[in-house]
Amino acid sequence: MTEVAFQGEPGAYSEQAAFDFFGAGIVTVPRPTFDAVFDDVACGACAFGVVPMENSLGGSVHRNYDLLMRHNLYVVGEVIVRIRWYLYALPGVRLSDIRRVISHWQALAQCERTLSALLPSAEREQVYDTAGSVKLLVEAGWRDTAAIASRRAQELYGAPILREGIEDDATNYTRFIVLSREPNPFGAPEPEANDADYKTSIVYAMRNKPGALFRSLAAFALRDIDLTKIESRPLQGSPWEYLFYVDFVGHARSPHCERALAHLAEMTTLLRILGSYRRAKMLD
């Protein structure tokens, strides 16, 4: 069976994203860090990895952008997962007993306003994972602590749910990407495929000159190519210079995208195509 690495404990949303993308017939491999997920895919320990790239409330996961540059891996798919958070405590514990809330920092950030209303004096403490926070809670037997995780954590670890849907905004989604050592593990697109069904991810760098970023983006604007994401990250070894990660609609082998990338290559010092893959459908 196909092994897919994800960061966290069983029950994490990264694991749910893996099941949503591949179906139930896979073996999910929990790993303690994002670095370990990338390493497992790079060395062949797992065929694929699934990692979050951005949340509609909390923003980008910068560590995974940096790891994309560090590893020679390809983005071969994406999946969007609706994120709904649940507040857990041990049996018999009430809200008035809670002095601390633990979870991954992203979950804490996505529930900040709700926590301030429910538990204004409770300390927030970051731990390595959302599902892992419930596991820690149960194993340690803390009766003054609550944890934030997904619904599946209740099935796996048995802790009661104190409150459900505690995210600050109902429009809470996370976009995950699928990593592979091969650029086309699912086969090349059909000749008649609609280019709008595909997305391409790239990273590039330029010399820091006036108007350089504007001119680089014009390579896409001149060809009516829709940019869906732009992210800048520091270029290591060159203070105050940056890498630009860009996602755009279309396949890298489509004629108009090929022309845009060739145009971009003329003005960059580094250009890497991270992958072309089918676009995820937005959930209702």
C-alpha cells in the first residue's frame, strides 16, 4: 500500500488531507516535524508527503515554503480541507476548571477570539500538534487543561468535547500540497484537458533593482495568466534579497505558460518549477 507521511499524530488535519486526496486505501505515516515529512519523501521512505501551506485565517506556513527550496521534491497535488476545531478536557472537567489551553500554534491562533470569550484568564501553550495535544492531555491526566483538535481526536483518544466549532470564523480552510520525488506520478494531463483545471507552482529570485518585481509579474499579466498566490521568503546568504513563490492557473507545458516562464527566465537569477498539478476544488 502507498505510504504517505504527514506531520503530527493520527487524527491531525494533515492526515485527513491525505485521506481526502488519496482515499482510504493508504498507510498514513505520522512524523514529528515538517522537516521529517520532507526527509521521508526525499529518501524514499514514503512515496508521498502531505503538508499544509496556508490557512484562510492564520496565513502561510513559512517553514514549508523554506523546505520546498531546500529539497529536490515536486508539488504534485493539492487539497483544501474545512477546518473545524473542538475543545477537549478530561471527564468531569468544566470550563471553570480550565487554567491552560494547549494545541498547535495555528489552532490557537485560529481560535483566539473564541478562547478570549470562553476562557479569558486561561494560559495558551503551544505544543507540537493538534491531535497530539489531546494525546498529551489524556496521558498526563491534567484536570486544569483543555486541548484543541479535530473531531477525529475524540474517536482516537476518548476525551470528551467541551465545546465544538470554536474557530473564530466559519470560513476556515487549509490548503495542503502533496509532495513526490517524481514530477508526474499520476501521469501527464490528457491532451484535451482544460488548462484552467491545473495550477503551477514556481520559485524565483532576481537582482534587487527598481521595478524588478513588477516586470517579473508582467510576464504573466501580459498573457492573462491568473496568479493565485505570491509569497516572499528571505534568500539565504543574501541579506534583504528574497525568493518569490508564485502559484498560477495553468500547466507549465501549455503554450502561453511556457512563453510566460521563458520571459520570466530572462530576468531572474534563479527559476525553478516546483510542479504542475490539478487544482483542488473549493469546498462549500
